[in-house]
Amino acid sequence: MATAAASSASEPEVEPQAGPEAEGEEDEAKPAGVGRKVLSGAVAAEAAEVKGPGWDLKQEGVSESDGDEEDAMASSAESSAGEDEWEYDEEEEKNQLEIERLEEQLSINGYDYNCHVELIRLLRLEGELNKVRMARQKMSELFPLTEELWLEWLHDEISMAMDGLDREHVYELFERAVKDYICPNIWLEYGQYSVGGIGQKGGLEKVRSVFERALSSVGLHMTKGLAIWEAYREFESAIVEAARLEKVHSLFRRQLAIPLYEMEATFAEYEEWSEEPIPESVLQSYQKALGQLEKYKPYEEALLQAEAPRLAEYQAYIDFEMKIGDPARIQLIFERALVENCLVPDLWIRYSQYLDRQLKVKDLVLSVHSRAVRNCPWTVALWSRYLLAMERHGLDHQMISATFENALSAGFLQATDYVEIWQVYLDYLRRRVDFRQDSSKELEELRSMFTRALEYLQQEVEERFSESGDPSCLIMQSWARVEARLCNNMQKARELWDSIMTRGNAKYANMWLEYYNLERAHGDTQHCRKALHRAVQCTSDYPEHVCEVLLTMERTEGTLEDWDLAIQKTETRLARVNEQRMKAAEKEAALVQQEEEKAEQRKKVRAEKKALKKKKKTRGADKRKADEDDEKEWGDEEEEQPSKRRRMENSLPSGAASAMEEETELSGKCLTIDVAPPSKQKEKAASLKREMPKVAHDSSKDNVTVFVSNLPYSIEEPEVKLRPLFEACGEVVQIRPIFSNRGDFRGYCYVEFKEEKSARQALELDRKNVEGRPMFVSPCVDKSKNPDFKVFRYSTTLEKHKLFISGLPFSCTKEELEDICKAHGTVKDLRLVTNRAGKPKGLAYVEYENESQASQAVMKMDGMAIKENVIKVAISNPPQRRVPEKPEVKTAPGAPMGPRQTYGARGKGRTQLSLLPRALQRQSAAPQAENGPAPGLAVTSSVATEAPKMSNADFAKLLLRK
């Protein structure tokens, strides 16, 4: 049982066995493992050598004619072998060119993870063993290797290990491998390999030491720790000595005290193996571990059911372990989570913070910090914590300085990150200085580093990001405070503040007040007064505050001449500021007025065009009306256009509507207006619409329904077109397209599925192209019950692994842009932004595998020319969307208080248009009568008025009036 479990956990290529025989087997396996390169031509040549020169054509059962056939076959085989060798040479040449390209790319950017992996793969394929070792060594110095990469390296080295020196080299590799990540499979492989050296001096102690360390590291692993326990127990059981039996008993008892999967089977195995009854203390420990297992099972099962990287499940598991407070288990669950989430900086920060505050074990803390910056070198917070931890645990100054230099070359994503890391290092250097001495080596180093920091930000950082990252000159302020407070060198501090003000900070009041406070604390009154006088003249954001500080100082310490001068300067400055503000306000008001005039002009032009269009339509209707029969029945009109009749009745005054009903009942006939006959396509759509039964929307089925919009209006049969698309997601119960009253398709529909999972899968069809337009697919949600519901599947926050590209030519395709982006890393997703009609907007989002690749792509692609267009590339960080405020409805003074209408942020929508017939609208616009005011319409007045009764002829005249 133990052997099977151990084998399934590691699955090594070469399984070392205990005893000297295993060493002989390894020596025999050496030639087979050395030649990693497989040559098809060499295989054919080997086959020819097997027959050998002594191949006799006259063997029993072989005739001469058979020999001729064999010669022909041999010649054919030779020609085939030659072709295979030629194909191999071509493939080898291609691989060599690719190897050279990768080596050149790594010489430019050594932090390209994918290039390292591809180079190792090609070198291993070509059999370049020494180069493979060098490539792996170089990569392991820059990055922690995954479990798969380590196992591949270890298997190659194991297959080539021949003597004791080679075995020691493999042991060293194992020691490095177990430090990168917590990997039960590597520990199991380590234990099995150490068993192969049991015949050497100290071999038994080595095996036990490896297994004990493995138990300390991964023995608590609930799902994979069992294989380590069983392998160790199997090893001890194989050593048949009386003294070893107690060791096996101890292993069983230790294992049964830990909550692990399949504990019951282990307990049954112990009962069967042990000749004596199991002690009561062991039974109690076993029962306690079973109880703990039940508490851990929900979290373990959640991990088993979820898909990698399972960050949320690990976070919940970590929170649970933190509440319990067992340091060993907390460390284990952090390590397990980091195996799958090694590129999540927040997880490393939380882990290192726990170790810094709780365990405080030097080797453990520094090891985790070192691994953190190797996994996420672009995160400045990890480097800052690493430097502080090194200082906290008293590491050598040279090591801390070397770590800081590595941080500068890590490739941070923002200019401010470099300012932060410089501040951390400069604070460390300040804490090393003994300021009781006038001069020291540490003080000179601190001053030289301040100078270097300013030059670095001005040259390196500003060249890369087009900004220094320190607009407020925080580093220079820190330097000035050190010189003033700790070195008593106010002259140097004043020089630094002069430099700060000349870098665009003289207009800010807070900068002048910071300088003033420094002078008050460590300078003299003369320089304080001088600083405030300069501040009054230069400050533009809060000049009143600076003037108040100056007057307060003069009132407390100044003479009458100083007070008069201060009053004169402050009044002159404030008068000038107020004048500038008035001019700016007038200019802004003029711009607003111009915008209003332009808007009014555009509104007037639109109204004129609309009136002209209405006039043309009315003339056409009059011409057609002359050819119509005046004796058409109202019932026919109502049957043909019921919605139009309802709209007219709703828009008329109540008295007019009742008069029309009465007149209709009496005569049964009236004049009707026929619009132009619709096209055959519209007639067909209208007939389909009338024949289709109306289905009321059932809100209880929203969970199995999706809302589809932005479809082309030209689709004649939407259900037939859309059904094949959505049936790929599951069984479709019904597709309900929405038509207008004239039978035209309105571009949206509802798709109802049989199962909820089919509806969720259908959401993935969002933005799929349908007849040249992107189809929008969203959940079916009642907006009246959920007014804040919005469907936007893309993140609106900072995403450091995603790029935003603007300025793209409209002709640029997704494939062309992807080819450009692939040169800088692995592209996980690429999206070209389009409008509702599917036309490109010249924007794109590119998602890379990690933040490091994204930062490299920004540096290389920003400012690149694509089809004569210069593109801009930046880390994706969309601005926050502002919720538009609803405009207030203004009422003219003295106007009657009608019903209040509130329009949206974009004004009056189409659905808010008046349903009053145009003829009646023109009637309401008639000039005022001579003997009194014009009568108001009943629909707009709050006072009910009785409308005069109108005949059918009156209505016909109103509707036909030009």
C-alpha cells in the first residue's frame, strides 16, 4: 500500500531502490540517459548494423531471389534513412536558429520567463547537456522554478549520476528545489533517491534525516502528506531488526495523531501490523485527530472541487487557520496557496507580515521575503518589506545594499515605486549614522546616496516614464530635514528648498508653509520673514492663507515698519488675485454663453429640417387622399390600425373622444386617412406579427432567460437565425423576438432555456458578431425592481497585467495586433473596442499572463507606429464614471403649475414625446383671440374644461389641414 501511494505521488522516471543493486542499475541506466537527442537517421543506421556484415543470404529458408528482394529493400531503407537524416538536419538547423534568437533576447531582457523555459526545452531536445545545465542554473538564480521544472532537472541529473560526487551534486539540487515551493512530490523523490545511497557511509542517517525534514515540511498536508508517511514507514519496515520495530511503532503513532485523509485505513493497518494492543493514549490522539479532520474537510473539499488557482478558497482556508492559531498549519496553508498563486503580491505580503509579527524566526522570515521578490519582482511593497526585514534581523550592510541594487533593476510599473524604494533605503542609511560626530563614513555615504537618488529619478526614471515620480520633491525634503535637524546645517537645507521651489512647487501654499516651519524650528526670524514674503508673491492656490500667516508673525514679532510692509504687500497681492479670478469667471461665463448659443442654433436648424420634412409628408398624404374613397367604415380602420386609434383617443380631450364615439355610433361611417401602402416585406412582417400570439413575460423564469439586444433590424426571421447559436448552449424552450406595431423587428428578443446553466453559458456569446453587428447578451433582470443593475463584464479598476492601447488605425485587425503584442509576452486575451454597429474605435485591451510582461510591453510598444498611426500604450486603469445629476425643471415666473416632468441626463427621450396629433398641436399654437386669451388644451391644463362636440367631418378637416 505504501509503495503504491509513494509511486503514484511522484512517478519518477528512474526509481532508485535500496541496496547496492540499485546503484548498479543506475550505472547501467547512465548510457541511456546521457543521449537525450533522438536521431531518426541514427536509428536507421543502427538497424543496418544489427544485420551486420556477416548477414548471410543463404540462410535456411532464404533463396537467392529472396536475397535480391532483400537488397532492394535495403537500398530502399538506405534512401529512406537518407531522407530522414536530411529532414533531421533541417529541423536541427531550425532549432539552432531559434536557440540563438532566444539567447540574444535573454541578453537584452534576462527577466523574460517564457524565453528561459523555451530555451531549456530546445537545448534539452538537442542534447546540449552542458548548455542545459547553464540555462537552468541561470533561470533558477532569477526565478523560483515550478515543481515540473525541478523534477525534470532532477530526473536528468539522476540518470547521469555515476559516482559519489555526482550523488552529492544531486543532493544539492534537491536542497535547492525544496526551498522554492512546498512540493510533496519533490520531497518524496528526495527520500526515494536518498534510499539508493544507503550503502554509503552515513547513508542510513541521511535517509532518516531527509524523511524527518519532509514530515516537518509537508507531513501536515491533508491530501498529499499521507504518501510521505507511508514511504518512511515502508523504509523502516524493510530494515529487519528488532531495534527498528519501535521506530515503526513511533511512526504509526505520530501519523495517527495528525488529521490526514484515509486515517481509518492507516489505523486498520496499524492494528493488523501490531502484535500488541494499541495503547489508550494512541487511541485518544487518533480520535482527536478524527474530530479535527471533520473541521478541515469542508475547506479541503472546496479546494478539490474548485479549479486552479483557487485563490478565494485558499483565502477562506487561511482565515480559518488564523483563527485556530497553529503556526505550523498556518505556514503550511500559506505555502500550499502560494504554489498555485505565486504571482499574487497580496498573498506574499500577508504571509510575510504574519511571519514578521508572529514567528520572527530569522531564517524562515528572510527565506520567505527572498522568495516573494523572486516571484513578484515588480511589486515595490515586497522589496520594501524585504529591506526592512534584513535590517531588523541585523544582516550585513553589503547584503542589504546588494538587495537594494537588485530592486532598482526589477522593473517597477510606476515612477512613484522608485521613489518609495529610494525612501526606504535612505531611511535605513540614516539610521546607521551617528549624528553625534561631525563627520563619519556613514554620513558621507548617506549624502552621496541622496545625490544619487536625485540623479537616478531625473535621468533613469524620467526617461522611462516621462516623469520623475516625485513632483513634490519628497526626497529633497527628507534631505533638507536631515541637514537642518540632525546636522545643524541650515545653509544646505536652504539650498535644497530653493531647488525644490524652482521645480514648479512655488505656487503651492503648503510647500512654502513647510519651508517656513523648518525655518521657525531651526532657522531665524529674518529667513522666516523672507520665506513668507516670497510665498505671498508666488502662491496661487491659497494666497489668503499665506497672507494670514505673514500677518500673524508680524503681529507677534515684527516692528511697525514690518507690519506696514506686510499689510501693503498682502493687500496688493489679494487685490491682484481677485482681479484675476474675476477675469477668469467672465471668460468662463462667455464660453458658457457661446456654447448655449451654439446649442440653440443647432436646435433651431434641427427644428427647421423637421418642419420641412413634415411639410413634404403632409403634401404627399393630401395627394394620396384625393384618390381614396370617402365612404370607408371606421370599423375597418380600427381593425387595421388599432394601436393608432388608441393613441389618438388617448391624446384627445375627454369631451372630444366621447363626441367621436357618439358620432360613430350614429353614422357608423367616417372619413379615414390611408397612408402609403407598406412594402411586401413589411406586409409579411406585419401579418406574422398579427398571427403570433402575445406571450406575457413571466418574471419567475428570469433565471433561465437571457436578454439579447443590438441585433440588426434587417433580420427577417430572428427566431430561425438565432436558434442555432443558442442551442449550442443547451435546450431552447422559446425565442421571443419583439416587433413594432407595424410588424418591424426592433432588434432585441428574449431567449428562454430549459436549464439555468444553459442561460449562464449563453452569456458567453456576448459581443458575438451577427450579420456585422456585435450581439449583446445579458441576464434577464426587471429594471423596475433592480434599478441599479448594470451589465458590464469588464473591470473598471486598475489591472496591472492588462494594457490599454489607443490611437490604433481602424483597419488594424485583431490578428495583426496580437502578432505585435506576442513579441513581449504571453497574450491571454485581446479585445478590440467597437461601437454598437461593430465598427472599430481605434482602442484595444490586451491582457498578459503577468504584470512583468505587461510592464515590458508598455516600455517597448508605447509610441510605436502601426500603419502610420502612433499608438499610446498604458496600464489599464479606467477613470471612475460619474453618475449624471438629474436637471431641475425650471418654471417661468407666473406660469401655471402643470404636472412636473423629470427628464433623464440626456433630455427628453423618444418615449416622452407628446401623443397629440400634429393637427391639434398646430391648433394649440394659434394666435390669441381678440376678445380674450386662447383656450388651453385639456391635456395640459389641470382644470377640467368641457370641449365642444365635433363631428367626423370636423376631425377630417383637422387631420388634413396643412
